[in-house]
Amino acid sequence: MKRNMLSIIILALVIINIALTAVIMVSVVQTNSKTAAVVSDIASAIELEAGGGSGESTGFGRDATNVPASERANYDITDITIALSSSDGKTHYLSCALTITMDTQNTDYATYGTSDSLSGNESIIKSRINDVVGQYTYEDIAANPQTCKEEMQEKILEILQDYYSSSFIIEVSFSSFLTT
């Protein structure tokens, strides 16, 4: 009789254990699904804002390393001559040409990235380039031409992205760079 009673108690405890496990699983699954929904919503918001690497995004998620060549367009600005300050009293000039690389998948490209739009803003772009390059002296550029060139490219990129309030411009590079 004791064995029968012990078997019934064990069976009852097993059934209670299964019932409690089911309750716990239901509550964990519901909480997990709610958490997954919140994370999904946050990820969607971040993709809308930061681009998330998707081709049709407008945000800041894509840079020059993320954009394949088939999704790039270039605009060249040639014959830029900028006077450089110098400590030797002579007038020195930087003669350069600039290539602006744009992301054709960015929605702002259709508005701002056309040749007509860029050529209409070319004088403003040249003015911004002049402002950046004017911060450097002839001696700075002569001593570290590559470093100065890279710094200028980064600053010009930032200024143009700020000017357009968009990141459709992904890279700025000098196609020629000559100081005299």
C-alpha cells in the first residue's frame, strides 16, 4: 500500500511540474515575443535614420566603402586655383581638380546629384573648397602634402554634406593637386 501511495504522490508531483512548466513557458514566450517586437521596431527606426546599409536608404549608413562602383556617380570640378598664405612673403597657389563621388541609390541624389544641380551650385562648392584649403599654409602643404590632402578631403566632404543636409556625397578626392 505504501508503494501505491508513493507512486500516486510522485505522479501528482510530475503533473504539477508539467503544469507549472507550461505556465512558465507561456509567460516567457509572450515576454520574448514582446521584446522581439520592441527590438524589431528599434531596428526599423535605426535603419530609417542611419541607413542600415540598405540600398534605398537616405541616411548616413553608407559610406564610400559600402557603395559598389555600379551605384556611384562622379562629378568633376576642374581648374580650381587657390592662393595660399606663406611666411616667406611670396604668393603661392594650389592648383587642383576635385572629384565628388555620389551614392546614386540615395534618395537625395535625384534632387541634388544631377549635373544641372551640381553645376548650378559649383560656385558655392568652390567657395567651400576655398574656405577649407585657405586654412592651410604653403609650408604646411609642402611639409606634409599627403596628410594635408587627406585632411582637406575629409573636411570638404563634411562641409558639403552639411551644406546639402544629406549624405548622397560619399567621397571627395583630388584628381590633381599641385602647389606652386
